[in-house]
Amino acid sequence: MYILSIVRRNNLPTVSRQSSIVVLMIRTYRHHLQLLLTSAVLLLTGFATMSFSGCDSASKKLNDLQQAVWQNPEDPQAYIKLGNEYARQQQYDKAVDSYEKALTLNPQSGMTVYPALGAAYFNQKQYTRALGYFEKSLEFSPDDSLRFYDIGNAYLQLEKCDLAIEAYLQAIANSTAFEEAYYNLAICYIRTGQKAKAEEIYAWLQDKNNYLAVTLERHLENAR
């Protein structure tokens, strides 16, 4: 069984611009995540296949950001940028350290730091800890569809489909065109024996996103 783990920056009118800043480190456009296998919502863009020149460029960028932190040790934004780069390079422990430092310097940075911490823990398969940070981020943006989507994906990884359904429905309520949330909601319905509801979503996706509709169709066939 697969779930879709896509965090989008566009076409979600209710997502605040500030909360979407952290999405730069958690893009996975059209990435499928096998349930209980790898990371879901927040699998960072792959660096495993970087060329040598790409590695050199990434190393230089990381060095530049480290220098910025050393030169401005009281600047929380410097730590956030450094954390984002660590996360982009899948150095999650170091990313967590940088984010936590930013949060210590400025508790209001939680608007961007909490989702980033959730992403880092999610990608380490620490779904319960990730869930806690995703929920904390709602303190800053209680109607953020992306955060409810993150929460739903964390619950799904924890095999708590009923709670995942609630989160996906909230994400959809705040952004009615959130196709990926519909898709993952359908996966939850299949897993909980609510096939008719999954079929309704399949019919809706046929007009909205053929790629997701075809993928969901396979799951429906397997559930027969």
C-alpha cells in the first residue's frame, strides 16, 4: 500500500506565506511513499545521485551558511537557513540542532521551525515526535492545510487511520482542491474498509488529476 507524500507550495490559498517558507526543504513533488517503508510527507529532494560538481556546490553552500552562523551567533534566521541546508543534505541530527538553536533565540520562529523539526523527525521515521511538532505548528497557523496534511501522514505512518482521516478532512476543508490530501484520504478509506468512499474520491480525481486517479485505481483493484 502506498500513500502520496507531496507538500505543495502553490494552489493552496489558505496556507500562509510564512508557513510555506519551510516547504523549500520538504518538496517531494510526485513522490510515492511505501507505507511503513521510507519517509512520507517530507522526504527531501534526493542528493544520493549528486554529481561531484554538485557535491562541491553543496559543500560550499553549507560552509557559507556555517560561516554566517559563526559571524552572527544570535541570529535565529541564520540557524534556520543552516538547518534547512542540513536537512536538504539529509543530515537530520544537525538540522534538528540548528532548528532548536533558532527556537531558543526566538520562540516566535516556531512558525517555521516547528514544521521543519517535524520534517526532520519524520524523515528519521520518528513519527510520534514529528506529529508533536506538526501539531505545535498549528498554534501559529490553525487553518494551515499543509500542516493538517502533515499530521494526517504522520498518523497514517503510525497506522492510526481514523485520526489520519480526520486530519485529511480538515486539510481538505481548508483547501478544497488539495488533490494529494484526497488521495491519501482514499488510501485510509481503503485500509478501513470504506471502499465506497474511496471510489467517490477516485471518480473526483479522474477529472482533476489523472495520475493520482490511475494510481488509486490500482489500490481499489487490489482491495477487491
